Amino acid sequence: MSIADLDFIKTLPKAELHLHIEGSLEPELMFELSRRNKIEIPFSSVEEIKAAYKFHNLQSFLDIYYQGASVLIHEQDFYDLTMAYLLRCREDNVVHTEIFFDPQTHTERGIDIGVVIRGIHSALKDAESEWGISSHLILCFLRHLSEEEAITTLKAAKPYLEFIKGVGLDSSELGHPPSKFQQVFAMAKELGLERVAHAGEEGPAEYIKEALDLLDVSRIDHGVRCVEDEALIERLIDREIPLTVCPLSNTALCVYDDMSQHPILQLLERGLCVTVNADDPAYFGGYVNRNYQALSESLGMTKKQAKKLAINSFKASYISQAQQQKWAEVIAAI
Ligand SMILES: Nc1ncnc2[nH]cnc12
Ligand SMILES: [Zn+2]
């Protein structure tokens, strides 16, 4: 596929399944909110912010990402943040999105979890009624904090469970294995919530197995280090466990030195249900179509592979089987 086929990527309806809403905070909005809320940030211009976005691993990114989120205070801020992302969905033909949010990043600063959820949820509802973009919200626990704090967060979210589809696990992976969160994931299951977890991004393949065995997740976020364990790859194929892969994130955080080393298309060809996602687009150089474009440019992704990836995005989502089927037919006809 040539670069001229960017239009083709845009024609494909897509679901996005791995997007941290706090990671969609563009420098321009960060500045506006810092002024509006009188929160100091250590940058004097948008250019300075962008220049600071040079990462050498996950932690070097997370330090800047949590600092950026400090400008989010009011319900309107969370609304504006989410609406800005949904406008990008519209541009990229993302018709369904499953959004992560990190309540502890905000509650630690004294912000009520209801402020966060109501702000995000009302933007999601507006985008659905205005543009027909459907969505789910996934509450993530920060794995560098304790399980006890995760349990407190889950309890605080109880009045809002009608707005929450599932729980996830993110932040610093190394040294914080899924086994640390077994109890809180069991509680979430008991509450009828879906479960996903970041695993095998920087952490070993063993963490992917733990997420499956101990947290009973139905999807793995990233998961690219499964390539180091042949038996695990076969298990992921047999059990049809999707991986929400984020190519530009992986190169920005030096999981791979160059996109040409990314295994996503090899995994696709082996029969894994891999999907393409942006992770933290304001920090990693682009939204979902930009990720598809990178696969085209660096890995020679074909139109057939792009269609399969788009079909997988619906198959791996939490929309109904009938809806999944409908989108698969639309894409097959393109
Ligand atoms: N790529 C990522 N990995 C882990 N935690 C995150 N939080 C936001 N982006 C993340
Ligand atoms: Zn992520």
C-alpha cells in the first residue's frame, strides 16, 4: 500500500480499544487548562512541551504524562479533553471507542471520582447523539500503587458502575506483576465488569500468562512480548484472546528501535487477533490512522491486512456480536 492510499485507511470504519484519555491531552489544551485553572506547568510554550516529549522507556513517559494531567480539575475540563479526542475519532473514522481513564491520577490530587466520570461520560453521550460514535469506559488501576488503593478506587466507583464497562491495569509494569491485583480483579468480576490488563509491553511474557490465569482478563493491552513464548502465542490464538497493540507507542517508548522491527503483522499472519490503537496519541505522534499509516510505510501493510486489522478491532470490542458482524460486512465490502 502506498502513502497515497491514506484515503483507504480513512475509509475503513474502526474501533479503538486502547486509548488513555489523559494521553490525548494535546499541548495546546494543556496550556489552556493551565491558564484557566491557574495550575503551573514547567513549560513556557507549546513548543517547549513538545520538545520535552523524548522518551527512553515507559517510566520516562509516565513521569511527564502524570505531570500533564495535573491541569485537569473540573468536570468541564474532562468534558473538553474527551470531546477533543472524539473529534479526532470523527476525522479518523473511528466509530466505536473503548476509553481508559486513570481515576487515581485525579483522586490523589483531591478530585472527586464523580467529577472525572461525569465529565468524560457526558462528552461520550454527546458524541453518540451528534455523530453516532459509540463507546465504553474502562477504569484502570495504577499498578505502581497498592492493591488496597485499587480496592478503595473500585469502591469509590460503585455509584457510577452504570457508566463503566470494565477495569484495566496500567502504569509502570516492571516490578508490578498482575498477581499483585488478583483480589481487586476478582471483586470487579463479581460486579459484572469486563477485565483487561496491560501486560508484555515492557514486562515479560510471564506477566501475560499471569493476567490470563490470575486476573481472568479477556483482552491483553500491548502483549507484544508474547513473541518470546511460542506456547503462549498458540494459547492466545486458540483462546482467541485479542491484543490491543500500539505501534507508535512502542517505538516512542523504545520497545522497538525502529518500526521495521515491529511484529504486529507477523502475529496477524499467524492468526492472532491483533488490533491497532494509539495509546497516548498526544505524546506519541498520532491518532489511530497515523498508526495504520506507520505500518504501511515501515512494514508494507497490504490493504487486505488493513481490513483484517479493522475487522479485528470490532471483533475484540465489547459491542454485541450482531454489531461486530455488521461492521465486518461493511469492511469486507470496501
Ligand atoms: N503505554 C502505557 N503503558 C502503561 N501505562 C500507561 N498509561 C498510559 N499509557 C500507558
Ligand atoms: Zn496503554
